Amino acid sequence: MFGNVDAESSDEVLKIWDEVKLAEKAVKDKAVAAGESAPEGLLDGVPTHLPALMQAQKVSRKAAAVGFEWETVQDVWDEVAEERAEFEAEEPGSSEREMEFGDLLFALVNVARKEGIDAESALRASTAKFRRRWAAMEQMAADATWILPSFRPTASTTCGTPLRQRSKTAGATGRTFSSPPLFFKKIVSLG
């Protein structure tokens, strides 16, 4: 609800929101023209206190809205590859490498935006999935009396297999694995 205006759909909410923001901008522009205030930059309205991923999404969306945009999703993936190469070219542990990693993450946020994916929600869901799988691995290790940080699955062990089979066969693909996937080999080596 915007004052006395009600919206019937989410598209209508966005339309009303845009109209309200344009009206606010017109008032601000008038004040700037009269010398009563300084001009506001395009990204000034994005709060810097937001979580970094959410802030990146908002900045990316605003820049794209004024034409600072790649033509295709493949163009953005090409940017991701370029940013990865720049990251890998920097000295491990350096501040330059850290900055390049941030550029890589920002490029991935742009892929998500182009694909219509909310990066924050996607990362939250992926983290939750990792946590569920980790907890299941801990339970499976406890049931088999394995010490998880020292356990190293091989093709002949089945610790990761049933878990991945359960999570995948519940989905659309129905894929199963005959040996523990690399994902679980990485998880157990974290300890």
C-alpha cells in the first residue's frame, strides 16, 4: 500500500513503487537545480550496511537498469572467467588476491541477476543443503564408529553414496552414484 493506493498484483506494486520513486527523484532534482542540495548518485540509495551479497545484488540491478549491462548470460560467464584468471594471477594471501576474489563474487552475482536468481536465497539454500549433508555424514560416521575428521572415503566406502542417492533420487534427476562423490571427499577433509 502506498498512501491511498492499493495494488492488486506484484507487477502493480512494482509499477507504483517506480512511480513513487520517480516522483521523489523529481523533487530531489528540483532541489538540486535550485542549489538547495547536492545531486544524488545512482548508487547512493543502496545502503552500505546491507549484507555484502544483498548490497551487490542491489548495486548490480541499479547499474543494469540504466544500461550498464551485458547482452547475454554467456557474456557474464565470460566476465566470470576473466575475473577468475585475474584472481589466480595474484599472489596467494595478498590483498590484491582478496580484491580479485570480491570481483569474482560480484561477477557471479551478475550471472544470478541475469538468470533471474536471487543470489542471497540461492546461497542460503545451498548452505542449508551443505549443513544437512554434513549432519547426515556425521550421523553416518557415528553409526559406523568412524572419526569424521580423519575419515577419508575411497571408491569402496559407501559413506557418501547413500546420502547423495537419497538427496538426488528425491529430486527430478533420479541420479545415483556408485562411489562417494567428490563433494563428500572434500567435506571430510575439512577437519
